[in-house]
Amino acid sequence: MKLSDFDYYLPEELIAQHPSDKRDESRLLVLHKNTGEIEHKHFYDIIDYLHPGDVLVRNNSKVIPARLFGNKKDTGAHVEVLILKMDGDVCECLCGNAKVIKEGSIIEFNDKLSCTCLEVKDEGIRIMKFNYEGIFLEVLNEVGLMPLPPYIHESLKDKDRYQNVYAKPLGSAACPTAGLHFTEELNEKIKAKGIEILDVTLHVGLGTFKPVKEDNIEDHNMHSEYYSMDQYTADRLNLAKKQGRRIIAVGTTSTRTLETIMNKYGTFKECSGDTNIFIYPPYTFKAIDCQITNFHLPKSTLIMMIAAFTSRETILNAYNTAVKEKYRFFSFGDSMFIDNE
């Protein structure tokens, strides 16, 4: 398939620059997968579309304050560093002005934090060893900024609004934003209705947000991202499958985690590793029955995934409808529920 097959017209004013006043008051477009029927709701109405016995699977990864601005020690050249993956204090980073960063280059952020380039990789990626005084994550929280996408031009008043309320393990370079619409109160209502909530982890990195540049989408190189599933979650998901209950993925990252595991093992199991799964039409979903997702960038791997879940024509029709109805798009935008009815 061609990259242009996944393009759509989006007026710039529909790109959300800030979160909704209350998380669950964002709008919700309900797309019935099999009929193409569309309904217009608010996110708090999601509970009306969830059935007792359903299993909601969330990505509980927490965003690192991963954007750092510094200067090269020997020349003073300005450098932006975005931490993609952490392994202790050695991190894979995407660097702006990367041509000035060679092996051995030192970038200084302030008197408490600097990093040294250990390895030069393609596409502006560098392996950096961070040097700091105190506890790395505490220093990072003090110096780093939330890694808001480049299409968001307004500053974020509350850092927590770029975190999901259930986020726990630090590791993402971008928020799994389909979860931003959930509140603690809504989660409790969902549980009270008899819907099970389970968590997996996928630390969002370049694999999720790297733009596709190749005209033939099959030539796109997906970067790997770390994922994990514990034994309890695996057991509960296998039971749900056996009993024919719906598995509903909250976001494309949860979907990628579940589909990775099912493709690899043919069942859910306790595991962890790196995934570079790239889902685009045609693809047969093995793990999930429904998806909760945001509205994604044109020509992105994310819109390709949800087009594979329904059809390209169905998704583009839903997106064009959302544009006409003036939904808010992308990370801080509105939401979509794609059911299997």
C-alpha cells in the first residue's frame, strides 16, 4: 500500500493545543466496525458501550521528563536531547543538531547534569552516558521537560495532564494518549459494572511516533520498543479468550503489545522484550476485539494500524466526519471507540 492511501485533510485549528478541562469530558466518536455507523458522544459515555465481562487493557507506562536542552562542552553548540530508552544511566537518545555530536562529545545541561556520547547511530540517534549529582531520575525531573509533540505550541501548565492517572513504571518518551481520557472516578464506575481492568507496559519511543517517509509503506523501518506482561495479566486474558469475552485495548501501544505476544507465542504469557511490530492492512488481529484510540496524524503508522482493524475506507470516512464535526485531534484531542458490532 502507498503512503498517500492514509492521508486526509486536517485544518490546523483542529489540532488540540491543550487538554480538555476535565479528562472524561472530551468528545467520543463511536465507530461500529462492521456497519460503519458513527455516533457522537462524550468520553464518560464509554461505560454505555462496555459490557459486563469485558476486559480493558491499558498501557501503564509513565512519561519521562525526557526533553533536555544543553550545549556541547567544547564549542557551545546548542543541542536538544530526547531520551528514547533508558538502561540505568545509559540512554538511547534522539538528538537535534546531531551532526555536532561525535563519539566522546560532552553535552552540558546544567551544573548537575551532563552526558557523554558513547556511540553514534543513524537518524540522529546517539547512545549517551549521563553524568549527574544525586539520583538520576530526580535530577531529570528537575532539569527535563515533558516531551510534548512538536505540533503542540502551547506550554503545559500541569505536567500531570500529560500522564495517565494509572501510569506507574517510568520509561516512555511520549504519553500513551488514549488513556488521558480516563479519571479515577470513571475507572471505578467501569469496575463496578463488571468490566475487568488489566495493565501491560510498552515504553513509547521512536517506533510509535517516527514519521513514515517511504512511499511504499512496507519499506518503513519500525524502531523497537520495550514491552512486558506479568503472569496475572496473561492468565486473566487467556481466561477471557477461553470464555469468549471481549478484550478491549486502550490505545495503539496496548494493541501492539497484545498482538506482539499473541503472534510470538499463540497465547498470552508472562514475558518481556522488544517489539518492532508494524500493523497495516491487511492484518488479522489475534488478540483484541475492540479499540479505544485517539485521532492520529495523517500517513502515520498509528492510522495504518486502526485502518487494518476496520478498513481504510471506514477509517478515512470516520476521520472526515470528525473533521466536519470539529473534533479535536492528536495527543490532547478527542477519542474514538471502535467496537466489534
